[in-house]
Amino acid sequence: MLSLVGVAEDDIVADYALTGLATERFIADWKARHPEATLWPGFGMAPAEAMRHFLTDLAARHGSVERYCADVLDVDQATIGRLRAALLDDPR
């Protein structure tokens, strides 16, 4: 979504990494709901490099996030335009 509305890749990566600030809370909540279960070691973690790798791989495979949405998800330009109009003060 962020990419589709024109957010720079570095900002997307930084935003994703902020999720890591909630890791301790994610773990506590999960353990409260599943006291007998074992939690996988990476649960709730959001290292910036994971998102950077994801975006790099997506671009290598599809050219861009927008191209992926069009080709794989069948999201047309009109839908992307409506998304931009709904989320941006100045849609491009």
C-alpha cells in the first residue's frame, strides 16, 4: 500500500522496522492466549533488512510493486487511482 501511494522505499523499510518496537507486547499477548504452546524464535520481529529483501525480490521478479499488483493481483490503474485519492491529500 505504501509503495502504491508513492512512499519511498527507505521510508517503507523504516516503517516496517518500527513493528519491532511492539515485539515484547506481541509475545506477551501470544503467550497469554497460548500458555502451553512453544513460540517460534522470530515471532514479532521485524528487521529492516527483511523488508528491504522482500522489496528487492519483488522488484526483481515483477519490476515494481505496482506491476506486481497489476499482473499478479489483477489490480487495475483505476483502483490504484482511487486508493491514492482516498489516502493522499494530493493524489498524483
